[in-house]
Amino acid sequence: MEEQAYLDLKRGERGAIISIIAYICLSSLKILVGVAADSEALKADGFNNATDIVASIAVLIGLKLSQRPPDDNHPYGHWKAETVASMAASFIMMGVGIQVTIQAISSVFNRIEESPDLFAAWTGLFCALVMYFVYRYNKKLAREINSQSVMAAAKDNLSDAWVSVGAFVGIIGAQFGLPWLDPIAAIIVGLIICKTAWDIFRDASHHLTDGFDQEQLEAYKASIIKCNGVKGVKDIKARNYGNNVVVDIVILVNSNLDLKKAHDITTEVEDILINEHSVYDVIVHVEPN
């Protein structure tokens, strides 16, 4: 189980690296075309992508730190570094979202009448499609390896796809004498980015403060009750270490059981949670009843 968890982290690095490569290429393309086509929207989109490189690097660093083995200062390992990386990415995304929104509101009062070259619009649309496919890849990978930080990177990819769509809409609107489409689209995109950043921050802070899904706990409890010899569940808690779940449980057993029989029951409880619910580690306490 532990070896597979480390292998999943290595697979997660691939998603972060793909995001970094995509951002470097698309950021360079958008800035070059934006300058050549005199498109402020596309140039702004390119600089936003340059900022996203930092967020993806933060995710990559978090994945690498999570693979470090336990040491004297971290006896439980470094799994939570992945969650910290997700939170860092959310801060960067929030900053970008606020910046996009403020710039869009400012542009309402400082409209530029010149229409950029139409090639800038198609460049924005092309970049949106590329980033959408990167998002689909990272989302699929995040679900396969149950990685919070890779899912955060995927949400960032989707937000950037929307930013490029907003740039496309704004440039097309300018071509048809509708310059107000540009700031309206940018404001909507900025708010979407802020909402995505908030969702990532909320999930990361929930995990870092040892919050856990109560419905999942009830599912664990229902499986445990079915074990032979378990008379009840006195207490059950769970917490996340990165993409791993650790469960602490107190079960009630017959007070007449000998030590070996009680140990066999705890082993069965551990096996059910690990095999049926993919729990990383289980700590079982037995109390007579």
C-alpha cells in the first residue's frame, strides 16, 4: 500500500510537469502574438499564464516533498506537503483572479477603440482548447491517484482555458464594434478564477485542520459492523495525509474473548478498511463489552 502511494505521487509529477510545459509554451505564444496583433487582452492572458507557471511549480515541489520518507521531525512522513502545495496554488490563483477582475473593471473606463488583429482571437481560442485538454488529462490523473494537488492543478488549467475564451470573446466583440464585450467577459472570467481558488483553498484548509467527510466515516462504520465479533463501534475518527486516509477506531467486543481472538477481529477490521475503502493505515483499539 505504501509503495503504491509513492508511485501515485510520482505519476502526479507528470501532470504538474505537463502543466508547466503547456504554460511556458502558451504564455510565450500569447505574448508574442499579443504584441504583434496589438491585443491587450491576449497579452494580459499570456502574463497570467506566466504567473500560473509558479503555481504549477509549487504543486510539483509539493509532490516531490510528499515522497520523502519519515524522519525525526516528521514521524508520520511528509504527505501533507501535497496539501500545502494546493493551498499555495489557491493563493496564486486568487491573486490572478483579483488582478483580472480589477483590470477588466478599469478597462470599462479606459476603452481602447482600436480593434486588434483577428489572428489574436484565433490564437486565444487555440490556447483555450490546448489548456482544456491539459485540464482533462490532469483531472483524470487526479482521480486515478486521488491527488488533491493534481486536482488543484487541473482546476487551474480549466480557469486558464476560460481566461483564453474570455480574451477570444473580447477580441471578436471589438471586431464587430462591441468593445463592452471584452470587459464583461473578463469580469466573469476573473470571478470564475476567484471562485475556483476559493474552492481549492477550502478543501486544502479542511484537510490541513483534520476535517473529514462524515458520510465517508458512516460508510467505514457500516463495513466494520458487519465483521464477525464486532458488537459495536464506540468511536471512529479519520484524517487525511495528502492523498492517504488514516483511520482511528474503537470497537466493542465480547468481554470473554481471549487475546488472540480479539487480535483476529482487529486484523479483519483493518483488512476490510484497507481492501474495500483503500484506507492507507488503520489503528484499532478494542474494548470489552
